[in-house]
Amino acid sequence: MARYPELPLIFFSRSAASDEEKRRELYNLVQQWGASLINELDFRDIEVEATPSTNIFSVVTTTDIGRPKAGDIAYSASAGQFRGYVSVATTAAWYNLGGV
């Protein structure tokens, strides 16, 4: 699970450092935070995309589903049962799931 970085707390002392140096320091801190956040979001996106999805449809016939994906499940009203879409190698088809 992605852990999002916290925006750093920044306290500037009233030292002799110029305003330009303070702005540069703030810019660098925010830039580092942004890079860390982007890295975590990219990691999260990779995890989400790698997770197989399952959609459950309710249709008259499974042919009503235009572009099924492996793992999709549909209740076919005409067949009166649930069907699962399987895609292995060159074979892709709807199969009855359990029951009578």
C-alpha cells in the first residue's frame, strides 16, 4: 500500500540568511516532497493495474456484453444462471458457473 509523504513543516529563523536563500530552501523542500509523492502515486497505480478486475453484469444473454474481460461474471436471464468469462491462450468463452 502506498504511503503518502507529508508536506514538511518549515520554520525559518530570523537569521542573517537572505530572503532569496529562504525561498530557495522552501522550493527545494517542496520539490523533494512532490517527487516523493509522485513516486508513491506511481507505485499505487502499478499495484492497482496489476490487480485483476471482476465485473458482474446482469444481461438477457452474455452476447450483450461487447468486450468481456477474463474474470467477468454475468447473470444471463435467458439461461437463468450465472456465467463466467474465461480467456486462456487462444480460447475465450463464457462458461456456466456451478448450479443446475
